[in-house]
Amino acid sequence: MALTDLLLDFAPLAVQDHFHLIAFFVSLTYFLFIVHWVVSTDWEAKFNWSSVIIAFTGLLYLHYSNVLLLLRYEPFFLVVWISLLFYHYSTWKNNYDTIRQEFNRKKTSTITSLVPYRGSVLRFFITIPTAKNRSNQWSSPPYRNAIHILLIVLYTALIFLHMLPYVTPIHCKSDKSPSCCRYNFAIDKFDQSVNMNYCSGRVRIAFAGSWSTGKTSIINALLGHSYSTAQIAPVPSTDKFICLSLGAHYSDPIQSDDYERRKHCDLMSHVNDVTQKMCGNNQPNVLDVADENTEFQDFVFFDMPGWQAEYENDCTYSSFYQQLIEKMDFVYVVWDVNHGKIDDKFASLFKEKAHGTEYELIYNLFEENSSNMAFLNQQYGKMRKGHEILSEGYILKLHENNTKYEKEYQEDILMLRAKILSVNQTVHDNRKISMKENLVRNRNKTTGIDSLRKVKIGDRLIREDLNIHVQPKKRLLQLFGIEL
């Protein structure tokens, strides 16, 4: 039993999951093969049955389960399939030519038992009879050509499965993001699929922090105007999770029939579904807003309500907040330097995040002479894993928007605008890296009759399309769905 368990550990997942069923059919097949081998004296029949075993082993074991072994020695296996296909086709053709010659004789066929097969599809399966009955007439023709037809089909299918990886999946030819579609095809059944908005869609940036730290004011400064539902006050005013779809032809809450804008904010509905499962309630304070700003039309901004300690035990609020943070491509944590300590629970959302969302801290209302940088850096350290050395690259100091610091404030906003625009390429590179890691991680678990196709398409994505250090090759034939 220990040896069986050890072998199962190295077996593909499909074999492990259906071990008893597979073991039964394999044992039965080889038992019947051995019986036939011992009993039969016909060496041609023995070879044909051996060929059947080879063909089914190629289909059910190599192509379906152990595709990496097949890929490693693909030239060898391909030569075997082609050689056996040629042998069985030649044998079948020679047998059929003999039958056809018998039918085409000018005189009546001397083999009476062949007459019923003239014009019948069964003539492709029979061979010339080799034995006579008691009446000294030829027996009915045996169906010895049938096994060759079966093997021709099997080896043609095997060769076809080797050619198929060079053909792009049909549904990906017209897809807006071919790489995304091909990735989903290769990663199918591993629950790592992504939608087009993730692959090549807009970059999602959130502005988070405590209440009244200036998140909405900063967004308005970046846009060059106040977005339609913006509320600013010295007390908590943004009480909703707001998704801003930029580059629209109007500035207002997104219209119900504006599906182009609404899809950019579909993340809110997804997070609400997760919150419903976790807490039994939806987050009601969710709003999708369109804005005419075109400078950030490649982005979606999320203006989040201020984190308040009294809501930490509210499952709906805290879960929705955490889930949304996890799904962001980048987060700007806005912290008023006069607000004191950063809440420990809020800091843990970033310190323990699983998604690896990148973020920067904005010290709002900063003043060189009065702000205690040592204290602020100490608070920033609560949000970081380990003991990283603090860097100015992770902190942006934003002066107060007043007459005294008007020039500095405008320069700060320009710097923040430039940083956000530079995030675009970084995020898309990170998405490619994440997709590439998923393909590499699940490569040895791929199963199914089209597993070779999935692995090869995945390998091409790893080497080229998802490799940020390699320029994707321009394949002329790819316009016709050929990946060469």
C-alpha cells in the first residue's frame, strides 16, 4: 500500500481522482490483450492489438493526463504516431485494393460470398476470405480491415491534437483582448480566469483614509473640477463608496442604460456579492458616477468613505472596505497630519493584504515647520510588512490649499497627477506578471484531451505575450488564427 500511495503522489490529478476506475479498465484491457496474445497465433492480429494499446495509451495517458511527458518527448511520439498511421493506412489500402479488383473483374467474381458487399459501405471493412466451408465455397469475408480503419482514426486524432496548439481558439479571434482570452483558455478549470477589464481594462485607483482627511478635495483637484456628487465639509461628508468612471460625455450618476460606463464600475457589484455571502447583507451606500475628465480616461477612481473606528465591528462595512482595497490596482492613503495616530485596524488592511495592492501615503495639510515627520513615519511603519527603510518615493507631502501655500499646493497636485499617470504601465505590467505566475504554477496540473494545446498556448504566453522583458512577436499568420 505504501508503494501505491507513493506512485499516486507522482500521478496526474486526473489519475488520482479516478484511480480505481482507471485501474479497473486498464487491468481489464491488458488482461484481454494478454489472453488474445497467448491464444492467437496470428502475428498480424497481435501487432494490430498492440497498436490499439499504443493509440489509446497516447490518447488517455499522454494527451489526457501526462501531457508534460508528451511535450518533453514530442518529436519521438509524433514519429511513432505518423509511422503507425502510415502502416495501417497502407495495409488497409492494399486490402481494399484487392477487394476492389475482385469487384471490377469483367467476369463474375469467383468468390460468391463477396457479391452482397458490392456497392455497400461494408466493403471498406472486409478482406478476401481465406477459408472455405463444407460445401467447398469461400466463407463470408472477415472484417479484418475494420481494425485498420479504427487505428487510422485514432492516429489521425493523435496527430491532429499535436497540430491543434498552433490554432488560436475560435472565440479568441475577435476578442478585444486576445492575450486575455488565450490566457483564460489555458488556465481553464483552475479558477484563475480573469475578465478583459483586468487584462487590458482601466486601472483602478482608490483614495482611502480616515474621515475628513481631504480625499474628495484631492480628487476634485486632480479632475480640475468637483465631480457631480462630491461633498466636502469639516465633518464626515462622503458616506458612500463612489466609483468614478472618467472620460464620459456627461458628469452625473451613471445612467441605467449606459452599459459602457457601468461595466467600468462592475467591481462594486462583485464586492457587494462577496459581502452578501460573508455578512448576509449588501452595502447599500454604493454609487457609480460618470465624469467628463479625459486626462484620466484610462483610470477608474474610487472615492471611499472615511474609515471610522466605530464601524470596525460592522461586518458589512468593514468587509466591503477590505474587499474593495484588495481589488484595487493602486491605493493612495490620504492622512491628515493633524489627525494623530493611524487606526491599527485600518493599518492592518494594508499590512496583511493578500492581493498585494501597491499603495502610497499622502500626508495632507503638510507644513515643513510644524509637521512631526518622526511621528508620521512611525505611523507609516504600522502599514508596512517587516522593517523596510522609509523612502520619500512612497510618501507624498501635500500642502494645504490656501493663499500661503498656493504655489506649493499646485506643484504637489502636478506631482501627484504625474505619479498617477505613471502607474498605468506599472499596473498592466503587474497584471501580466500575475497571469504569468498563474500559468507557471498550474502548468503541471493541466489535464483533459486538449491539455497539450493549453500547455503550448500557455507557454507561448509565458515566453512572449505576458513577458514584460520580451517584445511580442508579430505573427502574420495570426490574423488567420494560426499561431506560428
